[in-house]
Amino acid sequence: MTTPKIGHFILHSNVLPQVTAGKYQLVSEHTGLPFDAVAETTHVTVSAPRYTMPTDQILSTFPPANAEGAFADRLPQIVLKRRTLPWERNPAGQIQPSATPWLALVVVAEGEAALSTATAVASCVTPGTTLLDPSDQDVQEGLYLAVTESVVKKIFPCQQDLELLTHVRHVDVSDTELAIGDDDGWLAVVLANRLPVFDQANNKAVRYMACLVNIEGQLGALPPPEPFNESFEWALAQDWSALAQIDPDVGPDPRVMGNVDLGGIALPVAANVQHAAARAASAPARALQAAAAQGQQAAAKVGSTLDGSKSMAQASVSQQWGGMQAGQAVQMAARDPDAKMLVRDAMGIGFRLPIQAFAMEKVLRFPVLAHWSFTTNEGATFESLMEDLDVGLLGTVPEVPPQAPPKPGPGPEVVQTGHIGLDHRTRRGDPVRAWYRGPCVPLPTQRDPGQGMAPLAHSADQLRRVVPDGREDLSLASAFEIGRLLALSQLSVVSASMRFRSEQFGAGRVREILARVLPYQLPVLTAGYVDLGRYVAIQAIGEMARHPDEILGPRRPVADPGRAIKMEGDLDAVVAAGLGLDLAVLKKTGEQIGMVAALARSAVPIASKGGVMKIDDKAVTILRGALQTELGHALSVAMPAAAKVVSPPQPRAQRGAGAAPPPQRDALDELIESAETQADGDEQEEREQ
């Protein structure tokens, strides 16, 4: 097979696998033997993504996720690592490999489609779609793109375009910077069929979402091929943005009907406006005008947008995207440790409209394996981004006075390698000349295969090079500084650096201080670190697993039956005897007024006279001691310092004149004293008798 040269790549229409994903049965038979051999049957499963794309299979995307710029001149694309991925399933629902890929990259504008939340994969396809082996599921939950038939016919690729929008690219790994995670130079590329253009009619940016969808079993839903158009005017295929302002419990009818002129008939919105104007009739003229303006704004026309014929008058998408609704939400999600899932979910803001609840036409569902969002505007280009970068750390070009005439002399100093001589001012203020060359070169550069990877640089100054003419070449230093600034513009990189500084950097600083103070040498740190808490937890779990009876105790049944109760006689007689009731009298009374009323009138016998338990001085002392002991034990566990000040109560005779006042009385003290008083009264009554 031909190997691509440095600076070149080879395109292939496809790389078809030998078998598609599914379950197979292999039968091995032995022939030519003097005896019969039993055939061996083996079951083999060929797996492939179906509802979600593993992150290690996505090498790159264009436009970048959450980016904002001028992307109208290039088709969006996604690069996959495995070359056979787009053809590992047959979109027609057959087992044979097909040149038609089962993946399509669809680009939808905000308001055209809806991205679902996590849903069972059985509900991620259009109802009634027949799939080959529905039990073949790589995940339990996935996402789907809900679009109406009108949107599918306008922006989805047709079946004949699927083969043209997918190809395999073969490059030399040594000619690819960092190989972007690839290992053999074979890449599968899926292109979109729609340019993410800028809305020039309304002069506003447009937010798009690129979705890698599974069209398996739904080839018939794709639009038929149409003739090529040399030019087109951008418009939303169908605007469902009005659904974001509609109460799902009420529906769109009140809003739509309130904006329709029915010849003097006051519908809800119009009636509310007239009522507001009538209430403001007694207000000053300025307040009346404000109420009228507010009424007109409340009656903004949105009904015509539901059929997709017109675009709704609303704030520019760039303002919506630049606010807290989407852009900043993605940046805030990037700070979380679980940023990968949160950022993907935040990118779906604005694409979660309840289309299925209001659409009068059929709504199709396509499983989404990967998605990312971006914004197309008019001003952000590569040139403007480079001009906005601040590279003052490398030195600055001397500013030319605004009124100074141009200097006569030769043109720019350019050499064949693409370097240009520029005026440069060092940090010390010395004016010098330096060489610079950007990433675009006039001819392929020569690479030394034996050189290997360049040494790791920690600052731009380490990449300054002095060329034979005595000048400095600042090309690599400028590239390093530009890359550093681009990396620091991502909040996920900044948050990771801050976590490193707060955790590892702080620990390293403390270690360095201890190394200077302590008289002995600290042990050498390895690549990893010891997490004592995790070590203890793992050891404890291991011991619990090895000796569960000793640590956790023996296993007990869910319901403990307890000890058996011996009963002699009938149940009603046993219960009546236990409660001290006369069963014969109770039954006789129950025959007249009922058993419930008889039980209510029965007096429950008590053990003590008058319903009060006799408590003598000894019992009171024991009760006080037991309560004080329990209180001291509880305080010794919860508050060790407070337990030391707790002491038994002293008799009144032992308290001095300057002693602290007695503690505040509570309900327990009153209960004990009432028991003492009652006991003294009972003893006095017995002596009198």
C-alpha cells in the first residue's frame, strides 16, 4: 500500500469492514480425517457504537466546540479514529457491508430542532422504525434529535450525498503534530452538507449545533436529491423559538389567537392591553405612553413563526449566546471536575424546545452519538484573532507617530524560507532587528526524522534562536506564547492550574520549607502519592469482606420472630386476664351496648392507690443518681470539657452563703418533688389510720 509523502495525504472513498456489527455463529468442521469429528460452534459478537460515540474515537471537530467566529466558508466536520466506523453498520438494516455510511453530520440552527435529555435508547428512534437486532445496545440511555419533516427535507443530506460526505484520510503520522491521538495515520472524516453562515439579512450571529446522528433504518425519511443551487439566502428551516415563551399547560393557542386581527373582536391579549390602558387613563401622559408601549410589546407577533414562514423578531442570537444562557454556562460547567458531561449538557441550552407537544406534522427522532455547539458571526476571523493577541512579553514594535510621513526605502526584508525581518524592541528597550515566520510557509519544510520530539520548553524565552547572521529568530517563541494565551483563554485549563496550585504546589512549598529546617533528609517523592484515607478505607473493606461475622456480626433474618409465648386457654380470656378485666361482665355488657362501648366504660385497674406510684426517699435518690450518671456519660462523649464541671447536687444545708444560685428548675424536678410530697402525705395518712 502506498505511504503518503511528507506534506501530502491520500483520500479513500471508504474502507469497508469484512463484517458489520452484530452477533455471528462460527461453525468449525474438520474434514479429511480417518474418523468423524464433531463440528464446533462458537458465538461471536462484533460490537460497534450505536447510540453514543466513545470519546477516544473522536480526534477533532470543526468548528471547535463553543467557539465563535466566521465559519461560513468551510463545512463542519468530525474526525474519527477508527477508519471503518462509518461503515460498520448497514443503514438499510441488513447484515451485509454497504458503501452507504450509517452516520451523518447534521448542522441545525437554534430554533430548528430539539435535543433531548438522557432517554432510554428504545425511545431514541422514530416510533415504528425497524432496527436490525434491537437488543444491540452499547448504552442504556442516549440522546436524540427531534426534527419535523419540514426541517429534514430542507437541511438533511439525501441518501445519495451520504457517500460523498464521508471519506477516509491517510496521512503520515510523523507529519501530524502530536498525531491528535491517532496511532496509524488512518482517519475517518464525516462532513456536513450545510455551511454555518451568518444571518446577513438581520445582521446577527447564528448559533448552530452539529450532531453526529445515526440514520440506521431511516433512509426513507431523508429528502430526495435536488438540483444544485449556485446561491441561496439564509433562513431558518423552521423557527420553534416561540415555544420557549409558551406555557406548556396552556398551549400556543392563546398567544397565537391574541395576535390575530379578527375585526374588532377582543381576544385575551388585546383585552389585557385595553384593560391596562383603561386603568392608566387617570395617570399622566408619560405613564399612559409607557403603558401603551408595554401593551404593544406584550402583543408581539409570534403566531406566524410556528409554521416557519417568517422569522420571529427577537434579540440577536449573539446577545443570547453571549449572556448567561449558553456561553457562560458552558464556561462555568468547565470548572467542575466532572466537566466532560456538564459541558455537553450546557451546550444543549437553546436546543431543548418541546417540538413534539405542538407540531402538527410528524416529528422524527435520530439518535445523537456526539454533538457540539458554536456561533457564526461576521467579525471574528483568523486575522482579527491574531491581531487581538497581546504578545508584549516578547517585546513590542516601536509605535509610529500618526502624523509622521512614511519612511522612504526598500520594501520588507523577506527571505526564501518565509522569514521576514521586523523591528524589535527588547525588554531592556534596545531597538534591534529580528526574524519571524508564521505558521504559513511558502514551501514544505524539511524535518529531521532522527531529531525526535523537541525538548520541553517552560517559557517562550527558551525557544529564542540565534541564526548565523547574529539576529534572533522569534518564530517558535511567538508560537509558544500564542499557544499559551489560547490555552489560558479556556477556563477548564485555568481551573485545573488553580487546583494544582492549591493542592500540589502548596504541598511542594511546605515540603521545601521543611527540608530546609529539619536536620535530616526527607524521603524522595515518587510519581504518585499516598492517600492514607483511601488506604484505610480499602483495608477496612477488605477486613470486613474476610471476617464479616467478627466485624459486622452474624447475619440475622429480615424479621426476628422472637421467643414463643405460651398461652393456656382462649385468646380473649388471656387478654382479659392480662389487662385485669372481668371477661364475664365485659361480655354481658357488650351484648347490650356493644363490645367497643363496653371496653370504653370499663375501668382499668391500677396498682397504686389514687393512680399515683409511691416513691420513697431511697427511690428518689436512686433515680437522681441514675439520671446524673447518664447525663455525665453523654456529656463526656459529646463535650469532654463540659463533663468535668458536672457534679452531683448538694443538699441545701451544705451550700455556703456565697455559693452559686441553684440551677433552673425543670419539669423533671417538679415531677420528683410532687412524688415526694405525695409519698409524705401517704405515710402521714397511714399513721393517722
